[in-house]
Amino acid sequence: MPLLQIEGLWKSYRGRPVLRGVDLEVDPHEVVCLIGGSGSGKSTLLRCVNLLETVDDGAVFLDGLELTAVDADEDAVRRKVGMVFQQFNLFPHMTVLQNVVLAPVKVHGKDRRQARAEALELLGRFGLADKAGEYPDRLSGGQQQRVAIVRALAVRPQVLLLDEVTSALDPELVGEVLDIVRELKEQGMTMILATHEMSFARDIADTVCFLDGGVLLERGSPEQVFTDPREPRTREFLARTQRR
């Protein structure tokens, strides 16, 4: 059974459709990469799954529970679905440790000492133990993004959403964040990534989805999508990215 099911998802802004009837299933431990041009709907799709955007039509189910139901508890949903953003979104007035501990304590009611111990363990696992007392502006972009990933993992989500997590980084810092994502895959984390890193998508994904104009136009294995795409728009997009 799929862990996550997206059925007929529609979303518009000021009357302009951004998602047009998107259907997607994600199995436990599967890594799905969303590719497509700017404005294709990748980020909006992730934000709808995490209830940061309301959907106009359609539904999202996680482990059989409808996340998009009218009476859905947004906090309960975000206990199950973690999200990492392009711009880190760390609180600048809090230390790294305080950023990571905040949601487990304030939103999920976890004992502060337990949350602190688990946060330190996570920070150590991702090479950030010595940064626990630092403020975000003292860290490199790559370190800040790793902290953002740790913060999302601190609530022990069933699914992790990553929205262009390398787009705000200098090229030399991209690798350290991608290494963390590879490690999460090896540990069995279910993930959906929106990315412009085609080589990384080809390397890490179990499934690649190409979105164009809000439509999920093509879905397949990395080998199929990147070497023998069925849709002309997919071929055109990939040819354009390879020329860069």
C-alpha cells in the first residue's frame, strides 16, 4: 500500500491554475524527485501536502488518513510530514539547538530534556554537534541547510519534503547537503524532493516525476525518464538543462 496518496489535486492563485489534477502515489521508503521548470508547480505541490497551501480540489492521504479534510488538525499533520525549504527559515535569534528543540517541545509537547538529548544526537549524526550553541548567522549556507534538515527530522516525520534545498547555496556547498539526503535515503526515509539538480535526481530517485504547467506529465524510473522520455515536453526540458 502507498504511504502517501495524492488524488486529483488542483490549486489556483487568483484564478490561474498552478496544479491541474495531480495524481501521485509514494510507497514507504521511496524517494520521488520532482523536476520541471520554474512555475511548473513543484513547490506548490509540496506546500499542499504539508498544508501550507489549501487545495481547491482533490485530496492528500497519508497512511490512509486524509490530510486535506476540512477538520484536519494541521499540527497533527506536521507531526507526520516534515519540510525543508529553499531559504532555511531558521529563527535568527535562537541557537541551533533551540531551533531544533522548538517544535518537539512547543508543538508536540515533548519533555524539554528528552527533546534536547534527541536534538544533540541528531546534530552529532550530521556533523553539527559543535554548532549547537551557535546562531544561524555564524554558520555557512550548507551548515544552515543541514540544521534545517535536522530540525525537520526532530519531529520524526513519516515523510520528508525537500523544496529546492540546494538552490540558495554556493556551488561548493551543494555537495554536503546532497550527502545528507543520500544518507537519509540509505536509512529508509520516505522523501519527495523538488530539485533542479538533474544528476542528483538521476542518482538518488526511485521515481522521477516531470511537471509542466501544473500537470504531472511523466512519471517513471530515473533511467526511463532521463534516457528515453515518452513525452516531447520532457525531452525538450531535459535537452535544455543539459545545454547549460
